[in-house]
Amino acid sequence: MNDIAVSIVIPVHNEEKNLPELYARITDVMNAGGRSCEIIFVDDGSTDTSLDILKSFTTADARVVVIELSRNFGQHAAVMAGLARTQGRTVVTIDADLQNPPEEIPTLLAAIDEGYDVVGGWRVNRGDSILRILPSRALNSLSAALFGLPLKDYGCMLRAYRREIVDQIVACPEVATYIPALANSFARRVTEVPVAHRPRAGGASKYSPLRLLRLNFDLITGFSLLPLQLTVLAGVAVACGGLLFAIFLFIRRIIVGPEVEGVFTLFAILFFFVGLQLLALGIVGEYVGRIYQQVRRRPPFVIRGIHTGPRP
């Protein structure tokens, strides 16, 4: 019977400069810890030599598994592909860019040993630019408000999950999801531990401002009806304001008489109302579009091949 203590899932997209050091440091950490493990790299459509480097790891280490996706599906889809292949009693996810040191993995495992279901990393001193930190803080505040869990860092990929939580995540048939939030919705005991964070040593960040915005939409529309509810409240407020303004204009016409002043003010108010209507239409359209993606039942990722080394 296969008895693996820890599965480590690592999404990879064009990280050829970081992979040798990443693999060496992970193996050093796991060998020192004395826990049986498997290391699952998910190549998310890399166009550099990342896949070849990953395959070379399998020839020297039977613990390494490489999942090759047919194209670039995105970080969360790649992680889902890796989670579906794991066998360990505890599953750890970590990025391949070395910004989160692999040496922090034992800290997460110690918290799992204390009885927590989900353990997130909290990047205390982030090595990112201010243009990355500010949107991340906004996302963390939004996540904490939506889920009622006052966690400081929902965006850190260095996380640990119990087997039961991973099985529930994999069983969800959602096309687009936000894995940390989904895991927290299944867990009874959730915590986070402070972890180190380093500036990127090689390669480039895969999260453009557009991708970060898309991730926010995944979080908001996938786990809350708050945008629709706020739209309804805004509609009620605008309707009440419009009614009061109409009453004001009617009374003013009776008292003052016909007048042509204030035409541009009326145009400004009209443009404001039109903007609110377009915003409401866009929010509804976002939900409808995600429903359309879901009912098509297209797979969130396609595996081209699984590469393993010689079994012991």
C-alpha cells in the first residue's frame, strides 16, 4: 500500500532559471525532515526549457512526477491538475519562482500536525513592488470580508492542506475557482503562519494587472452574490434619488416657472445614471458569462502527458 506523508505541488510556467535550485532545496528540506514525499511539477505550457529540466529530475528521483499540460491554462488550473494526482496525507503547494523559500515547508507541516485543516503562508516582508503589494492587500481585505476569516494573506501560494480538504477541492466541478477560498470553505480549522518572501531571482512574473483583475472576479463571483446585492441597493438608491429630484423640479417649476438654466447639470446627472446602468449590466453579464462557461462543461485543463522516473 502506498503511504506518502507529503505531496508537494508546484505549478511551472517558464521557470528554467529557478528549477534546478528549487528542486535541490526542496529535496534537501524533505530529506532532512524524514517524511516520505512525492514532488509533483505541473508544466503549464512552458515555452522555454522548463519541461526538459523537469523530465531530467524524474530520471534521478523516483519521487518526482511531471504533469505536462497541453497549453497554458493558468496557475490555479495547473494547481488543480496537480492536486488531482496527489496521494499524500498532507498536500503542500508552492510557486516555482523561489520567492517563497522551500525551507518554510516544515513550518506549515508543523501547523498541520497541531490539528489544523488548512495552513496558509503569510508573507511578512514581501519582496514585490508596490504595484503588486497594493492590489494584493485590497484582495486580502475583500477576501476577509467575504468569508469572515481575518486572514492576512489569501494570495500566498505556499499553503498546506489535509487530505480530506484536497479530496473535496478536487471533487468540485467548477470551471474557474479560487483555491485558497475554496479550501477555507471546507475547513473547520484554518490558520496562517508567517513565512519569508524574497524578490524574484530569475524570470518574470506571470500575473499581469489584467490577470490579477481576473483573479478578483474569480473570487467575488465564485463565492459571493455581493456584487448583485450591491447593484440592487444602488438601483433602489438611484430610483429614490431620481424620484426626489423629479419632485424638486416639479415644485420649482410651479414656484419659479419655466427656465432653461441647469441643462448641463441634468446632462451630468444623466451620464451618471447611464454609467450606473452599464456597471450593473456588466456585473450581471459577468455572472451570466460564468454560468455559460460552466454549462459548456469544458475541462479546466488538458493533460498531454505524465512523466515519471523508474519506480523503486
